[in-house]
Amino acid sequence: MLLELPGRHPLLRGTLRLQETARPGLTVDARHLEFASPLDLAAVAALTHTHAASGTEIALLLPERRGVASYLQRMDLLKHLPDGSRIVGSLSEGERNDHSASLLEVTRLTGAAVRDVNQRIGFVATSHLGKRFGRQAFTGLGELIDNAVSHGTSELGAFITAQAYSGRTTGRRRLEVSVCDTGVGVLSHLRRNQQHSDVTDSIHALERALSPRVSGTDEDRGYGLPDVLDGVRETAITSLILRSGDGAVTASHYREHAFASYRRIPERVAGTWAWLRVSFPG
């Protein structure tokens, strides 16, 4: 199988499709990758571990642009590929600088790691957005992290990465975070609760998950995903992409404006992939 990652943040475009090839195993071809978002990094980690669990051999073809290849290395994607993965291409041996104020490298997310991950993302958010906006941006992240740890639990785990942008090139200060798990997915999780036994497909499940007081457990919870979008809508433009099974939703909020678009995607996602961007005025 072959997964091609061309251009800029390819997995944000929703065109993920695994191609059948004569060669065994899964090859992630990033030779023509020009820019990777947090979703590209976390999703590749989750996807390769999902396939490796069934005995599939994994190969990663590094970007031809040395700067992009170095970025994948710097963000610890290579370190979090399954054991025995084959890396094709050249890497630099440059000094690793401390960028803890602007990024969180690919990290395996477990219950034991939640506290440290929260502290690191909080530091990134407040360092680039200031205390007020940083705390607001961080508000919605807790639910995404909690979902990945409690709802997306599997032996393969979940992966998280984050990066802040100053606004010099983007026009707005922003924080991007992606959490990709390898669990049961939104549909199966919701159907564990008898109140949602009528949910029959992934798109319907995503619609239900973005409604208040919805949970796959009998606990009084479920406010979280709407709060991801609502928490900072008075001051920020918030965008959320969720993918699970063969469904995807792109949702955004700003003040009184809200938008959500649901679609079926060509390749099923095992577990749930989430990408969140919170943008503030420059």
C-alpha cells in the first residue's frame, strides 16, 4: 500500500487515500511534502502504528527538501514510527535547539503523560498568545486530550503534537494542536450508550458528538466538544476538523457565526483524528 503526502499539509485537505501496490507493506511517500501541519505528523504516527499492529512493514520516504525532512526529524515523527520502520532518505546531524515555547513534538499520549502534556501546551499557548488569549485557547484542548485518553484507548495509543505561530507570516497569532488516537472511533464509542443506539454511520456520529450533553458513557458529561468551539469565539476564530471511520466534519466559530460541513471520506480512519486551530488578532 502507498500513502502519498504531496504539497502543503496534505491531510488537512481530506484527500487521504491508500493506493494498492504490488509491494507488500505500507509506504508513506513524503518526498514531495512541502509543509507538515500538526495533523500530518500525529496522523502518520497513528496510521503507521495501526498498520504495523497487523504485521505490516512500514517505510517512510523522506521529503526531498532538506528543511522539511529536518522538520519531521525535529518534531520526533521518526522516533515515534513503529519499531523496525524503514527510513529512506538523508537526514542532517544539526544541533537540536530548544523550541519548547513554540511547539510540542510528536508525543505518545497516555494517562500518565496528560499532566506533562497539558503543562507543555499551556506554556506554548501563553508564550505566543499572552496569558489571556493563551488560557482561552487552552480551554477547549482538555476535551480533545481526554477523549483520546479515555475514549480512544487502545494498545497502540494516541499521539499529540502542537505548534504556535507568531502571526508574522500567517497574519494572526494562532495555536494548532492535533490529537490522533487508534481507539474504537466515534461511532462505536457513542453506540455504547443506549441513548445513541440509533446512530448508524460515522457522519451521524460526528453530528451527534458535536451536540451538547452527548457521551458514549452513562456519565453526566458531553459538554466538551461544543466547548472546543464555543470557549473563545468572542475573541478568536476557532476551526476544528474531526475524522473517524469514513466521516469527517469541518467546523468553525467566530462570535455569532458558526459553520459545520460534514462529508464522507475515501479512506476509513481507525480511531479518531482531531485538529484544532485557534487564531487571534495579530
